[in-house]
Amino acid sequence: KNQVEQSPQSLIILEGKNCTLQCNYTVSPFSNLRWYKQDTGRGPVSLTIMTFSENTKSNGRYTATLDADTKQSSLHITASQLSDSASYICVVSAYSQAGTALIFGKGTTLSVSS
Amino acid sequence: EAQVTQNPRYLITVTGKKLTVTCSQNMNHEYMSWYRQDPGLGLRQIYYSMNVEVTDKGDVPEGYKVSRKEKRNFPLILESPSPNQTSLYFCASSLAVTSDEQFFGPGTRLTVL
């Protein structure tokens, strides 16, 4: 069964600190993995898209990694800011002749406090 | 401005009263999708459309209908809403499902009494 598991479920950190969010997946056949940021009351916004051959991708203070062998991804946030408080959602795409599927993780809720 | 719009943003209705949530995108995207988001369950796909007149069920399609008569519009129809359809709904679009990011609308908060 295709699944995406995210950890931790929630996280509280102090402003300025770094943090890492985890995403483990059992999705086949794998096509790509996306990290989204969802502010409260808003729609998710894409942070990064990673394909099978990519190991690391950065977007400002956000760095995503992908290990296709262990089927793990992480999202590292450097020097956190109050505006980083949001939910972060990992989404894995699986493609086959039967069609396409997007498998969503349940998200990690990050709270950055001053 | 490139965007996905949804209407209404908030809706309170009663059980059994048919309703439609509209979704429109101005990016000429082929792929559109509807999701519901519930606490502890994350985003779950209701229906998706690969192109005009091509729609398919997602993970939780029961109680919902969709249509794709035009490329830009993808309305979500609840023929007979029930309280368990109280949720936050998102429409999303992408150029193609294979590689591009999805652009999400602002969300519609639906309450069914």
C-alpha cells in the first residue's frame, strides 16, 4: 500500500533555531516528491520538487534532501523565523499505466516562538 | 495574476440542500483536483481531472460530483450534503500531473448542519 509518513506530528522551536522534518514513504513506482508549506487558513504552497535523481534542493532557508534507496526525505529549516510557523506537507507521486496517484502525508505542524 | 479561485470561501448549509463550490484557474492548466482537509487526516483527494471531459475518483469520492466542461473550471457538487462533509475544501491545478507543482486555491470552509 502506498503510504507517506511524516514526523514529528508537531514541533515547537525558538526563533533562530534550526529544525528538520522527516518524510518516509512506501510508494511505487516513485516519480517525484514535493514539500509544501501551508499557512493557517491558506492553501498549500510548493517549496521544493525533487525527482528520483536529485539528492538535495534548496529554496532560501529551506533545504530538502532525498534518499531514494531508503525512501526518506527531510526538510531542513535554517535560522527559523516566526513566519515559518505553518504546516509542512510531504507529497509523493506514483505513476503507472493505470494512472497517477498523489500520496499525501498528514503534515508536520511547526510553531516558532520568540 | 496567475491564480486559482474558489467560491464561496465560507458556507453554512443544512443537510440535503444541494450546493456547488466553484473553482477556476487562469493558467491554462490541464490537471485540476479537489481535496478535503480534516484535522488529523491531512489532505485527501476527492476527484481529479486530467483534461476537459476527463475526470476520475480520488480517495474519498463518495457524496461528491464534479464536471470539467471547460479547461479553466472544475466545480465540486454536493447533491445532498451531510454533516460528515463538514470540512475545509481546496481546489488545485497544475500544468500536468507528471512534474509541475500544484497551485492551490484559498480554500472553502463548509459547515453542514
